[in-house]
Amino acid sequence: MNKNKRNGLKAKKQIFLYIFLICFCLSTANSLAITTETLWSLSAFGEGSYFYQPSDIEADLKQSLIYVADSGNNCVFVFNFKGKFVKAIGRKGQGPGEFDRPTGLYVLADSKLVVADFGNNRIQVFNDSGEFIRSIKPTKVRVADLIIIDDKICTIPSFGMSGYSLDMGSKENTQPLVNIIDKDGNLLNEIGTKDFPANQPFLRCINNRVCLTLSKDKKLFLPYFSKNLIQKFNLNGTKLAEFEISLPFKPIIPKVQQKTSKDGIIRMMASMDMVTQDAEIGTDDHLYLLRFAQSYFQQGKKIENIEDRPPIAKQIDVINTTSYKLIHTIECDPGTRTFTLLGKNRLAYIYEDPEGELFLKCNRVLPEQKSLPENRSFIRLELN
């Protein structure tokens, strides 16, 4: 090869390298993964207390308190923002201030705590000191999680450790995503869609299970549990928008695999994927999604004993509620079950480690950012 040809080839390689680097930078500039550092973590607290079946976690920014609804312990644990255990609210029972599988929490602007007491099929309200005020008995719906907007209560029938609320006698092929009740428990309105009809009750519940979030302009964002889909509604039930997120897997269509009956109790199992497990809209009005980073179904196919299943990878996607585009992701531990935001740059979440121990962890979001490898796109340009 003569000198001119070698120089020409070298120039082409340099041009290709420059184009490659430019495309690489452009492809990753808007998709950033944010790392975190652990501020504190705990699994045991108080006088030998442990988490059993934590279902929801919420923060009271005004009082700097973290509430954890533990449906297995039938109480709400309270911690401060430094990880110090403050107290437990409630115990197992049916009386005022007692719980049977609390699954959802909501903190009002005046620091009142509202609890979805799922097993007792009621909502309980506590003052800012954790003292019982009143209870609300819904007349026609089950309440697993809730959001209060003015004098209305938006509720969903399945969330966290609630399982699925089956309406076995219904002749409908769909069911509401959200039920809106008044402060006496009377049903005011239903928000739903007929996009995913299913005559089988269990599939109907899976298809219509969502997380419940509210933007600053009072729009409901409903991320689906088993589908790559987020829908946006106004409070009158009109669907305003819907969008997907970028996933490294394609969720399978849920199918009932097994149905058994014992002692009058019907038990059903389904093959399915899970996409969004929890969601929250932050003070920045961005949508934060705790979502699966790998296929739950595909992971399960490789494991014979379900007890040997390792904690599955999760991450928190941050979405712009106007453009519906991914802003960045925040790392979290595999096995994360539920999370809450502690202001601008901190978050707390519950996760299960590989040994099955449950932890409450607080992380600070770091300013350093790194590119998301799964969102990189490369352009190959042939030069002649």
C-alpha cells in the first residue's frame, strides 16, 4: 500500500471515529442514570421489631417522618428522616386505630395520616401525632391505596400486599381502575377503560391493576402493574393521554395457569410479567416509577423452586409529566418493593436482600451521572 492510500485510509478511520463519538454523545445526553449513596439502612428497630410484609411507604415532609404500612405486622411504623424509630401506630384488631392488613398510606397537607385498612375494608384517619380521629367505611368498593383530593377520595382495589380483589359474580369483562368516593364512603364515580377485556375474574383484576398518582394540576397518572403502559385521566374519568416506557423486555400477556379450591377458598395462579410496582409524583412534578429492570416471568422459568428466586433487579424511572419522556433513572437495590421521596435529593425504600431480610434504606441522590448503556444507539457510516 502506497503512502497516499495509507493516509487516505487513516483519514477515513479518523472521520468514522469522530462520527461514532458524536453519535454516542447525542444518544446518551438525554438518558442518564443517577447513582446514589446510602445515608442509613436498618432491618431491626425498637424492641426487637422487624418488617414482615411492608406494603407502602410515605413521607411527611412537614414533620420529617417516614411511615411504613406493614400488613404482616398489622401496624404503621414511624421513623424520622435520620432513621430513628419513633413508634408504631395500631395493632391487629377491628377497633378504632386497629388494623387488619393495612396496605396503603396518604399524608395530608396538615400532616394527618390516612390509612387503607384493607382487611377491615375501611379507611382510618389519624392526627399528626398518630392518634385516631375517625374511620370511613366504603359501601361498594375495596380500598388498597388512596389519594385525597379536596372532598373526594380516589381509591384502587389492589396495591402492595393486598393481593387481588376479585368480583366473582360480575358479568362485566372489565372493572374500574379507580373508584372515587366521598368522605362518608359513598361511591361517586368510576374511572376505567375497556382496552383490556377479560371474562375470567382473575385476569380482569390483573389487567386493571394500577398504581395511583396525582400531578400538581390534579391529573391522575396510572401506571399499569403488568403492562408497559401509563395512562393519564382527569378527575371526570376522561382519558387524556397514554404512553409507554423503554423496557429491556417485552411483558407477556397474563394467563391463568392453575386454579384450586380448598375450604371454600379459590386459589389461582397466573403466568405474567410485572412492570411498575410503585409510583409517586415528586415536588418537581415529575413522575417517579419503581419498575422491573428484567422479566419476572423469564427469571422464574430458570428456577425450579420459587423460594430460590433471587431478588429481581429494579430501577426508578423519572418521567416528565408534560412530554412523557424519560429524564433519567435512579438506581435502587434489587428486591425493592416500595419507595417514597424525601424532598428534592433523597429517597427511602424497602427492599429484600438475597437472604430474605427486609430493610428500610435511605439514599441521597448524587449529582454525578452516567450514561444508560441500554439506551445507547450507534450509527455506522460507510465511507467509500
